[in-house]
Amino acid sequence: MKIRILTVGKPDDRNYKTLREMYLKRIQHYVPVETDFIRPEKITSLSVNQILNAEAERLLNKLDTKHYNIVLDKTGETFSSESFAGFFEHQLNFGQKNMTFIIGGALGLSPKIIQAAHKKISFSQMTFAHDLALIILLEQIYRAHTIIRGEKYHK
């Protein structure tokens, strides 16, 4: 399995960067993982739809239709850490070799991207900064793999 994470906007805070690198290194122990950052559209005189559509085009150019594509959206399915690990294990056992997680920018994701996804997941009904959402996702991916392997990280 290979995991790819597409994010609109690149975290520029060094604290987020340190956490991102730490979790990426930990996850690499289990599966290859990469992050790819899409340039956000500048919020200027454009409408919300124009901004989301421009970002959607950039994301669609990066999406691989052979991957199992998952968007983070507050209306998505919620998981406990154990059920998220079960979801990963199911994907591993039933042939999903590549997964792509998609995190929107300041205005979220275009309906085009949400419709192109195979699954929507949610960490909460709250909205998180995309920098923080990325860290939460990485930590939960790492936690899922430790749960699957019966390691001590998850308590």
C-alpha cells in the first residue's frame, strides 16, 4: 500500500513542519507515504465558487483515478481510532494498494472533488485549519498502523 496526501496550501509554520516530518518518518516504517501541496487560489475579488473551482482543477490534475480517493469533510463518516485502523486493514486485505487523502484549503473543497472521491471522512463537525487537519490525519494513520500490528502506541 502507498499513501498520498494532497493538501491545498503548504503549512508554513515550522512547528507544523516539525510534526509533519516526525509523523511521515514514523509512517514510512509501515508504508510509503508522500505529501503533495497544491497552490491555493488567492482570495481576492473572485467568488467562493471561482476559487474552489480553480483549486479543484489543480487537485484533479494531481488525482490518480487508480487510487482510492478520500476527502476530509465535516459531513463525512466519523471513526474511532480502532475503526479507522479497521478501515485501513480492510483496504490492505481487499486490494486497495494506493490511497489518496485530500485536504481542502481555507474555503474547503469544491463539490467536484467531493464527488470524485470514493469516501468522505470527518474528524469532527468542527472546522480545522488545513495545517492542523494534516497533522491529525498523519497521527491517525500512524496510530492505525500501530493498532493493526498490536504495538503499544495506542492505549
